Amino acid sequence: MRFLDTNVFLRYLVVDLPGQSPRSTELFLTIEQGEEQVQTSQVVILEVIFTLQKFYRLSLVDIRNQFLPVVQLPGIRLDHKEFLEPAFDLAILKNIGFQDALNVVIMKHLGLTEIYSWDRHFDQVDGIQRIEPDTPDPSL
């Protein structure tokens, strides 16, 4: 088994480099056909989403529709792969960043309902209470 990096996903999804995109497509076909299995990570997933949003200007809805079916291929191994779909759904529904939506999904999985954060968008997520850290005692 080999590790699958961000740029291979990107070349497949955006088809922008003639020397790499067809080879990436061929790799994903072998994965889809069950001829190969690969491992990837949440870091790679976040990098792909960030790059598609910031550099290729794709909406989160478009990214979800194009990327999620690829990641869900049985031949792609990813810890907690099942967290991605609800994270996409939450991010789109509440108009928050995907990484924060993924953190909410992880929190709920762990049974956590409170988050220390300055980000007020957590206030709109049902079942999550945002708490700002206390002001430090100036005498300390």
C-alpha cells in the first residue's frame, strides 16, 4: 500500500497539467476497480479542500460533489472517512469553514459539547456551546 498525496487528488480533480492529470486519472481508475488501495490523511483532505477553494475558486458545494465520491472509494483508506460527509453538510448549511465543521463532527463523535474559541460562527451550531477563555489575572 502507498500513501496518496494532495497533488495527485488535485491533478485528477482539476485536470490542469497534461503531464500529470491523465496519470492521476489512471491511478484513480485502478483504485476504483479495486486493483490498488492507498492510504491518505485528514491533512491531505484539508489541503485539497483549501486549495480548491482558494486557488481554483470552487464553491464548497462543488467540492463536495466532485471530491467526496472520490474519497469514498473503498480503495482509499482514511481514518474517520465517515466524518467527511456530515462535515461538508454542516459547513454548507451553516456557511462555516470546512475545518471548523470537521472539528464539530469530531467533537460530537467524542461526546464533547463545549469549545474554547473566539470564532462566533460556532454559536450557530446546534448542540455546541462556544466559550471564550477567561481574561487572565493581571497580577499573575
